[in-house]
Amino acid sequence: MNSDAGCYNKFFSHVYVEKGALEYPDTSAILGRLPYAEVVCIDHYKDVFNRSHQDAIAQKRSPAMILAVNSGELVYRGAPVCQSFGQREFYYTASSMNCSFDCEYCFLKGMYNTSNIVCFVNLEDYEREIKKLSNPYVCVSYDTDLIGLNSLTGQADRWVEFASENPEILIEMRTKAAPAKLTPLPNLIYAFTLSPDEIASRFEKNVPPLRARLKAVENAIRDGCTVRLCFDPMIYVEGWKDIYTGLVDQVADRIELGKVKDISVGTFRISSEYLKKMRKQMPRSEVCWFPFTNAGGYASYPEELDNEMMDHMCSVIGKYVDEGRIFTWR
Amino acid sequence: MLYIFTAIYCEAEPLIKRYDLSPDAGYPFGGFVSSDGRIRLILTGIGKTLASAAVAHSCARYRISSDDILINIGTCGGGTARTGAYLINKVIDGDSGRTFYPDMLYSTPLGESAITTVSVFATPDDTAADELMLWDMEASGFCDAARLFVPPHRIVLIKAVSDNGSDSKKDLDGELLNSAVSRNLDDIAAAIEVFLKIGETAVCGMSDTGDLAEEFKCSETMRSDLEKLIIYCRNSGRDHVEIIDGMRRDGILPAAHRNAGKGALNEFRRRLLQ
Ligand code: SF4
């Protein structure tokens, strides 16, 4: 433990609330869950979120919550490196931005200037926009981990409610959290990202360990939820082959893979711009300083290694699951 | 290192005594420094323009880096319910309406407040109009300059309430301001203690590739690639010296010319990922 550990405020010791967000019921609910937080009134969330020279790594030790009303774009078309699993029209939305977990390789560190978390309290506006789309498949937990934040924001619950009221809309909620109970709905996919303990313990701070995540997957399947497993991003470390083989075997040992909807596999890849920023912020990071190949604005493992990692993972998973249910981003 | 910015001597005196700071003559902003060099106090003069100038001048003069902490300590006016010293979480410039938010990462015993910086003394009417607001004359100027040099979690403002506003400058004598800081000195010192404890971020710049770059016959781009590979070695706990020695033994290094050097760099990468 660092000698300065006791010097930091607790997570969400400070909540910045946009004046326009004060009257929203979600604001009162969230503030009610943080009775000891210092509340600072702000004009616009960007006044805090977008400040220059922020140190996102330092802020990870005591992130603040920002409650705001999103009056900008609410739903986006999926980006080229995102998987759409061959489904419908792919969209994503960000009713929250940033995450309370702290994965060293997280693209959010490159995307935002801060580790503070924004929670937009006008969820009904998001819902209205999504209802206008035809045959959409919407990832709602892309720039955040909604389930990880749910005890505080309640947003994962709100999306479950929305999915249950709109059975024609397919929703995906991705998480590294280990929720005890999830609501099963045919149009709601719970996507659990699983990482080997060797990776989680080194690069995924504050994230529940693999056994807890597996327990959550087990419970979700038992309760009839639609479950997707994501072995993505695979991170290169010495001995990766054995490490990831071990992971799949461990998962197959615990989970009835026949009951999983599908499995996604991907190696670490990131926008070169984000990577540049992350290297600056984390000069000691093993993941970020890997000698990546840069092509088309993205950094990825050298082709040969990348293929080897993907092929290996797919073949190990293929021992348990038929190929048609394994998706890659290639 | 901690850089404390205080408007006038009477506000600074209790701190100078507490930390046994010695005069460190400077022009145009006089200052004081602790014997261990961990605390430097700078007198800015009154008003936001001078506060801004003092911060900018000090940042340049002392080569302040983003690992240093800049603290504005001073007095302020406040409503009748406001007493004691406060850690400031929001600064409003009373003239432009601009706001600044220091990051509140650190836990101190001080209560928190917003503050409005004005160009003339806040009056009793001002302080009565918003009981929760504090009023001073430097905070926004201090922030305006500080934010250019250090991240927002390295910007700190502590303000001790000296009065409930004044209609005349004469009411605010040195003794009043001095005693506002003195009365709250233990709390302020406890906060300073926290900031002194914050470990300085280890600065890990690029590694010095020096002679190695020569061996690879590096161009500027190749040198940067080589540096990154060496950083990766360090970060992943691999010994680059061992790989390089192996390449020397195999006659790959030193490279005869630039093209051979490019090949050697690829080979270095390949061996590293083996
Ligand atoms: S859980 Fe996901 S969103 Fe959160 S820090 Fe980790 S990678 Fe980023």
C-alpha cells in the first residue's frame, strides 16, 4: 500500500450536479445513495469533465460523480472495430461515461481526459431516441460499466425496465462486474467479459476476480438470462497461451457453455491516438508500451502474433462450443 | 514541493512562523522558504492580476512541474454563518462569471466551500445575499495561472473567514487578517500535512538509448522505436541487455549501415516477443 493511501478521499466523495439536472428524480435518488458526498453545483458537465491538464490516473484514486442532462447526441452508430454479432442495425449509447473499475488497458483512459464519471439523468430522452430506430441492436454499456455502477446510479435497472417494455429492441449490457441477480429477458443480452486471473490481478484494478464473475455467469444462466461471454480483449503477456487455455478450461468447468448464446474473442486493439495518450499517462504500463503495429489509425498486435492469439483462443473454445457461436472482430 | 501563495505579509506571518520559513529575497515577488526546501511561500500582493502574475512568475522561476502543489492561502469574507477555514471546491470570477474547479482528491479536516473573487472588497450586503458563499480578491487569478502549469488536483485553495464583508477598506486591518489565519492555523497545517505527504509521481521519461542507437545506426524514427522497445522491456520485466548481448554474439550488432540497423531493430522486436 502507498504511504499516501490515507490522504485520498473516498470514491464519489464529491458529486458535481448540473443546475439543469437538479430537478430530475434520478439526481435525488443518486444523491440519496451518497449522503456524505459534497455536492457542488455546476453550469455544464463539460466545465468539470473536459478541464484541461487533468490527471486521469490520479483521479482514479478518488473519482467524482457528475450528474448531468445530455442535450447532445444520444445514440450512435457502431464504430468499425466494434462487433455487431451479425445482428440487426448496430448502435451504442452512453447514458454514463467512464467506469469505476480501473483496467490498465481501458480505452476510456485514451478517450477521456478524466476518470470522473458522468451519469446522465435524462434516461427517458435516450429511450425516446432508441424507440425511433428500426430493428436496433443497442449496446448500452459501452463507454462505462453500467452494472458495476448500478448500486449507485440505478441505470442498469432502468435499461432492464426499458428492455422489458420494448421487446422488439435488442439490448446488450456488457460488464466485468459480478452481480448476484439479473433479470432474464429474451431481448436483453448480458455480456460478461472474462479475463484470466493472471491478467485480472495485474491489469484490472477494483474489478471482481474471475471466480466472482464466473459465479455471476452461473447464476445468470441458471435464472434463464441470455448470456454472452467475451474473451476480449486478450492481452499479450509472456506465457499467454497457457494462461488463456487455462481460462477457457476453467470457464468450461464451471459454466454450461451449451447454454451460452455466443462467445466473442478479440485481442487488444486501440485507436493510435488513445494509445499515445495512455502511454503518456502510464509510463510504467506493460500493456500500453507493447510494440504494436499501427495501421489505419489503430494499434494492434503484430499480425502474426495477433492471428496466433485469435486462432489459439478460437480453437481452445472450439473444443467446447461449435464454431458458429464464436465471434471475432476480424 | 509545496508552493504557498499568500497576498500579504500579515496573512502569511502565521505560516512563516509555523514552518520556520526564512526570507528568500526575490523580485518582483518576495518569498520565504523552509530549511528542507519542501515549502516555499510567495507574497503575491492584493488582487487577482497580481495573484496571476505571481503564480506565472514563480512557475517559470522555480521550474514548477506537474508534481508540485500550488496552494493559495488567504483570508476571505463570508456570511455570518461562515467561520473557520475552508478548502475551496469552486472558484467563480465575479467579473467574468468564469468558473474553476480544483480536483478534490485529498482528504483534509477542512470543510469545503465555493468562493467568488471580486475586484473590490465584498460588502456586508454581498455576504448577506448568499450566506454560503465566500468572497476574496485573488482566487480566480491564482487559478487562471496555476491551471496552465499543474493539473487541477495539484491546485489547492484554503481560505480563512476574516469578516462578514466591509464597506470600507479601513475595517480590514492587518491584525484582523492575521488573526483569521492564526485562529485556524492548526486546521490549515493539518491540511498542509496531507499535501506534503502526497508522494511525488515518479517521472519515467524515455530511457537513454545513447550508444545503443549508434549500434543500430538509428535514424530519428528508429531511435524513437528503440526507446519504446526498451521501455516495454523495462515495463514487462524483461532484460533488454541480455537480448542485445545475444544479438552482438550473433553478429547482428553493431549494424554496418542504416538498412542493417532496421533489420536489427526488427530482430530485437522478434526476440523480445519470442
Ligand atoms: S471494466 Fe471495462 S469500462 Fe471499466 S475500466 Fe475495465 S475495461 Fe474500462
